Amino acid sequence: MAVEAGVSFGWERYAGDEGAIIGIDHFGASAPIDEILKRFGFTAERVTDVARKVAREGFHGIVPTLVDSPETC
């Protein structure tokens, strides 16, 4: 599993075919970092939840952010 508070491109090399990647594939959000991380899903709870799904359910691929676009921040 890879977690990148930036673009997910290239992380499949490390996550592999059966891993998951949490990243942000859009730009334009502006807010205090704690708010950005929370709104887009970069919290310990969410990362842990995704990791459990990878281990228990075979979940894999790019994980979408909680907010689809920076305009909703």
C-alpha cells in the first residue's frame, strides 16, 4: 500500500498489482493542511481502513479521495 499526499502516478510500482494507492490526482485546493488532509481522506483512520480492506478483502487499485474536486473544499 502506498500513501502519497500528491499524485498517485508512479506509486503502482511500489504498491504492486494487489496493493492500493491513496493519492490526490487533482489540484487547486487551498486550506490549512489539517483541513486538506481530513477533507481528502488522509487520516490515520481512513488509511487503516483501506489497509484492512487490502489485507482482508483483496482490495486494490487507486483509492479515490473523499472529496472529488478542490472546489468543494
